[in-house]
Amino acid sequence: MAMGKNKTGIMAAITAAAEGAKDVGADRAHRSLPKGTIGSVRAGLGGIQEIDTSLVLAWGPKDRLDIELTAVNSDTPLESIQELAVSIQESGQQVPVLLRPSNERDGYFEVIYGQRRILACRHLGIPVRALIRTLDDSDALMAKGLENASRAELSYYERVRFAQAIIDQGYSRAEVCQALAISKNTLSQLERISRLVPAKVGEAIGAAPSAGRPKWTSLASAFEKDQLNESTVLSQLGTISGMDSDERLDAVLKEIGKRGPQERTADERSPIDGVKVKSGKSGVSLMIKRSGKSANFADWLDRNLDQLIQESFERFQTESREG
């Protein structure tokens, strides 16, 4: 979806006054609080309001590796929050955050975007300036993604993790593309890195704000080709001190080629009942039982397998050229 069209729809959503949430399914819907509760009253007032930061709760897919909406702790980039706090103290909070009423705790609010500003205000002991809107999960996700895209604050790897977090919470790939204003091919690239780079390795490296797609693609390819493995990389990172996340990523990339391919034992998995995928050093095999629940699927796959492989190979070629 084009960025302009996306922005028009989302801005209309986040500037609307309090209204009933859309029915997007019981598992993801965020319904309006009953009229008269504190949250719905504050949402109906409109305009920018001052909110006690202790009343703000976390919400939604995590979009940053190094920040949590909790009291400042060892997992929070304290220096970054302090710098923002100094800026707010000297010049005021110029851009409001976006909140919605919590349907779990009356009088509390969930943050859609603006976590760093909230933490900075909490650090200063002052209320945060906020817009409060009643949004369902889909509109909230779109607003969160649009704000991240327009402010260009997320690093490439944080976009990888954000996209995966959205998918893990049950949203479709189309919704991910809309939230991040990206194409299907770009999402495929993000998913590939998420799949191949072990999560613990990515977390140990960090956001690497200066690193773009080429470096993370190189790292993903190294894991795919068994030039690196999780345990050795984590061991290496455990011995590194005094480096920022970009330097940690560069240090890991320098190890590519120093080691030969790691010995790979066969891995067998069953994505659905009756289907087994066996992956080993010599190849990948697929077996589907022609009995029980998988019988009809086996017949269907037998008829369509050539086309599916051809389409997958074309997608592989496209991703290889772009990555």
C-alpha cells in the first residue's frame, strides 16, 4: 500500500473522537470502556492532555530491542533516555504520545507509540503530554507502524523483530505490510533474517542502528550455510566488552570464513499432522502419509507440487537478487 494512502487512513483513525471499537475478533478486539468510566471520559475530551506516567501500561508487538515500558533498569538505554529527558526539560515535550484507555484497568492507559518520551517524562517525574483515542487493535497497530515509519527511529533489525512480533500476535502478512508500509518482498526479506538469525544472537548483538539490510543478510546467510552457529557466536559475544551494538555485529561478521561449515546433523520436524520434513547436510526431504487426516492433502499436494516448487523457486530468485 502506498505510504500516502496508508497515512490518510491511519491519521483519520487516530484523530477520531472516542468511538466504539471495531469487531476484529474476540482474541484481538479492544472494546470501548462503558460510558462514564475514567478512560472513556478522558478519551472523549479530545486535544492534548497531561497523563501521570504511572498510569501508562505497555501494549502491542514489541518494536525495540533495548527499551521496555517499565521503571528505568539495566535493559533500558539509560543514557538515551537521559538525553531525551534533558531535551524535554529544556524545551518541553514537543510531540505528544498516543494512548488508548485500558479495558482491563479503569483509569489506566495503553501506549500505542511514544515509549521513549513516556520513560523520559517518568525519569523527570512529570506527566506526559498525550492524545487519548479509543482504537481497536488493528487501528492501533497501524498507527504504531506509521509513527515508526514516519520518524525512521527503528533500526533495520528492530524492523525485523517488529514484523515478526506482529505476526506472532496473530496478524496477517498483509497487516504487517500495511503497518510497516513495506512490500511483500521486503517482508519476505525481514522474515528470512528473523528465521535464520537466532533470536538470542540478535538480542546479544542489539539494535545496531547504523547497520542496514546488507550486514544482517550476510549474517543470516552465514547461519544458513553453517559458517556460524548460535553457541559459538554467543560465546564470542560473551567475551566482548566496551563495544556498542554496531561494533558487536561487525565483530561477528568478521568471523565468517574463519571457520569451516559446522557439522550438521539431520533435523526432523512435523509442521502438521501426517507431514514430516527431514533436513540434513546432504539434502531436505518431505514425506506425507497417504492415510488418515493427511490423505486428501497428500493427493492435493501431489497434483500441485510442481507448480508450488516453481513458484517458490521464483520467489527465491527474487529474494536473492534483492538481498
